[in-house]
Amino acid sequence: TSSTPYGNTLQQRANQTMSIKKYCKPHTKQCCKQSYNHFFKAFSTHFFIFPDMFSTYKPFPSLLRLMSHIISDSLSIVKEILQQLTNQRASIEEDIQSSFEDLHKQLDVRKSVLLMELEVTYGLKQKVLQAQMERLVRGEEELEASCSRTEEALTEEASAASLQVEHQLSEKLRELTMGPGATTQPEENDQLDLDMETDGLRKSIHNLGTIVTTSAVASQSEAMGTGLEQCIVGHPASVTIVTRDKSGGACKNGNAILSAEIFTPDGSIVDGEMVDHKNGTYEFVYTVPKEGDFSLALRLYDQHIKGSPFRLTVNKPSEADVEVSSSEGLKRRGKSPGQKKKGSKRASSALGTPRRKTQNPIEDDLIFKIGTKGRNKGEFTNLQGVAASSNDNILIADSNNQCVQVFSNEGEFRSRFGVRGRSPGQLQRPTGVAVHPSGDIIIADYDNKWVSIFSSEGKFKAKLGSGRLMGPKGVSVDHNGHVIVVDNKACTVFIFQLTGKLITKFGSRGNGDKQFAGPHFAAVNKNNEIIVTDFHNHSVKVFTLEGELVLKFGSNGEGNGQFNAPTGVAVDVNGNIIVADWGNSRIQVFDGSGSFLSYINTSADPLYGPQGLALTSDGHVVVADSGNHCFKVYRYLQ
């Protein structure tokens, strides 16, 4: 096989020591090969000595030296990986700095071009108006002089000279009033506006760059499929590789560095194609041109995965196998395990599959929308959280206007409250809103780093979480009346009593099952479980009140059931979970187990960066269409 940096080091070290005498406990003679192989496999896989190792194998200097060599080699490998990781970090940091410096330069260039264009446009218009103004001033002066001379001529007795003057004055008057450039109407206008569309750019900047990595390790990753068992000459064979982390947990994202090589008996290499399904699984498709025994080496980050290299036996096809194996190869190639179809926004008549449609009849249409960009009643600037009350109200957290606005279920404005400031009772950046069973209104104040409680009339009552919260984004209320706070900055979920006493908290920054990366909003299902949207991990997670993970679904993408940064979330009476998909600008519906059901039909008036989401008391879906500065209400049949 071809050499690798460190892939076969341990096996080579073992081969060099095969002449060492080996003993096993049941025997007084040399150890049987099976017992020794069992020891080496356990040791080389886990890189540490089990407590009962010396009770199974008689210790002796040669074996200890072998262990020392293996540990030394393992240490070298880990050191080399760490060094490569450090070097890669430095390289990526340099790339980030360089890329953003280039972007700054491009922005500066564009800024200069716009300023230059402004000056040129202004100069041209100013020149026209200035020239006209100078002509009018001269005309005015000449007319005044002509009037004076006319008056003087009229006071004198008629003569040839006076008649000549009168004739000259008449010509001059005609020239001033009827000659070229004598117009008294403006020859230019004062329009000079700037069309600076930044929303799309801001969205692009928000999604600019991704740190790509996996937690996959070769020692836990494995291969499966018919391509490991049988292969027919000239026909495609397929092997599926499942990547796993150090604990054996399945990796959920792609981009791992995998290589595959098939070696023929004469040492040549057979080509194949590695397909990344972007969900932690990969498919290697290959075709062997001749029969015989072959070796398939599958390496993850230059290290052999479990069982690699594999021995392949390739046979000639029988007449009965020719057609069958060919068609199977095509099917296998065409279907990717775990791969989902690309999502598209469909008309309400085509939402979901017919089977799902029967079980969960969903028919959605825009009923109305309220709002434009502004600071007055019924206008919004960066609306975020949404809540619905049992007394037929819709509440909107109007973040940049530092207030909460209240509307009826029909969209009629009712009230608003909130004053900008950093004192208790004031709002600095309200992002989340919820209604307590008592009628109190609970508001997550992101910049003040606390949660404020107001009466149903908008009177301040208390605050909670001060000194504990770093960036509260979403709030909800469980069946016990406790306040659930999603801390976006701390990547933690807090549960408080209404009095402010902390009951529990869970979560930390990361991509694990009990971790978050910029969590946004939360909802509570009929089992009193907390549903949290994990923004940067592109998933939705369901927890018990104690913080134990119950369910996790979603991955990064545009397909059915995938997300590009989920935000708002709500639960209907049937337990279906409704999720606002911010980056894909859509709303998806799932059943209680996380299986995709359908989309809300938003095609008539597309969303742009939806945020908070709720179900109204009359059963409709209300969503904060943040990018369009309005909220929209959709028909939703449960």
C-alpha cells in the first residue's frame, strides 16, 4: 500500500515485534496467536492499558517495551495532529483577516465611487442652474438700465436721436424676453437621492464564512454495504462510510477528509468516486475491471477506519447476474442514504404528501399583514418576538423602537408601551415576548440583560435575571407558570419563578446534544417539554424541564426538514411543531417526533428573514416578517 504519515505506524511496530515470545494465562507455553491478536487490537484501538491486562498476559520486558513503543508512537501522532491543527488555525485566521481586509478595501472603493458620482452629478446640475441664474441676473440688470434710458428718452423732445434710442431699446427688450436662453423657467431640478439597499448585503454578511470541521475519528468510523461483500467485474459497487466521534456517536455533518484506494494484485490502483451526503455518511462507488483478490483501504484523516484495509473478492458475472447487478448498481448510485430532496415552496394544494395531508390536514394562506418601517403606531423597526394571548391579542416586540405593540387577532391596533432606557421599567432592546396565564406580559430585554414583567395594561411590575443573563432573546411560559428564558449569548436556557428565583438552567456553547450556538426562541408542548431553536446549529431541540434531551431534528440545508438558522417556534393543539426558517425565509411544520409535514404557503407575499412566531387564539399562525418590517397572519387548519 502507499505510505501515509502515520496511518500504519502501530501495526508496523507490532509486526516488528512478532518474534517476541508471548504467553497467555491459561497456558504455560507460548501465547496462542488469537490471544495475542486480541491484546494488540484492544491496545492499539484504545491506546491505553486495561486494568486486567496484566492478569491476562504475563508481564515481561519485551511486552513492556512493545507497550512503550506503541504509546510513544501514539504520542507522536497526537502531537503531529495538534501541530497540524494549530497550523491550520493560524492559516485560517490569516485567511479571515485577508478576506475582510479585501472586503474593507472594496467597500472603501465603492464608497469613493459613490462620492465621486455624487460630486459629478451635483456639479453638472449645479452648473446648469448657476449659468441660468447668472443670465437672469444680467437680464435683470440690463432691463433696469433700459428702463432708465427709456424714461430719459421719453422726457426729451422727439428727435431723430431719441427715436434711434427708442428703437435700440425695443430691440434689446425683444432680445431679453424672446432671444436664446431667455427662458424664465428652471432648466434643472433639485432631485438628488441615494438608493442604498443594505438589507440583502447585511444578510449576506451575516452568512459570510463558515468554519468547517467534524468531530469524526477513524478508530470509531465504520464501513458497510454490499461493496464490502461482493463485487462483479465491470459493475458499480457501493460502500457506505459512517463517521463517528470519539464516543461512538454518529456525526451529523459532512466535509470530513476521506480517501479510498483499491489495490489490484499487481499493485495498481482502481479509481472510484467518494460522495459526501453532508449528514455524516459517505458513499464510495467503484468499478473493478478484472476478477481476483483486491484490497480496499478507507482512511479518515490519513488513518484507517475500523476494519480497513478490507479484502475484496471480485468475480466474473454470471449470465443471470449481468442484468440484475447492472440495475442494482444504477439504483444504488441514484439514491443517496440519508439524502433529502430539495425543498421548494409549493401551493397549498400540494403541501406535504397525501398520507401526511390526511393525518394532519393543513391549508395555509395569507389572511393579512400589518406594518411598514417607521416609529409610529402600527409601524416597526426590526420587530422580533411574537406572542398571542387568550383574550384575542397579538403582541409584537418592536426591538429598535424599544416598545411592545398590541393588536387584535384581526390586526386592529390596540395599544403600545415601553420607554427607551436602562432603568427598571424601561426597554433597551426587547426581543422576546410572552403572556403569563395571570395576564402579565413578559419581555426579554436583550441589551439590559434582564427580563421585565408588565401588567396586561403595560404597567411595569418587576424584573428578573439581572446579573445572571447575558443576552436574553426568547421567553416562554411552562405549564407551571415558570418563565423560560433563552439566553442567546450564554447559550443557556434558564427557568425562573415569576418571583425571580432561579429554578434551574442547562446548556452551554457548542454543537453537542445539550449545547447551543446562538439559540433564539422557545415554546412548550403539551408534555411540558421545552422546544428550543438552535440558530447556528441549524436544528430544533426538545428538552425536559430538567434539561435532558428528548428529541433533536434538523440539519443545515434547503431541503424538507432542513434549516438555515431556525428562529421562531410554536406548537399546535395536536403537538405539531411550527418553525420559522430565517435563512431560507419560510415556515415549516413538523409532527411531534420531528418528522417534516409541510410548509406554510407564503409564496403570494414572500417572507424575508422571519423571526418570532406564535399561534393566535383563533388558530392562525402569526409571524414577525422582520426584513419586510411587518407581521403576517396565515390561515392554519389544525
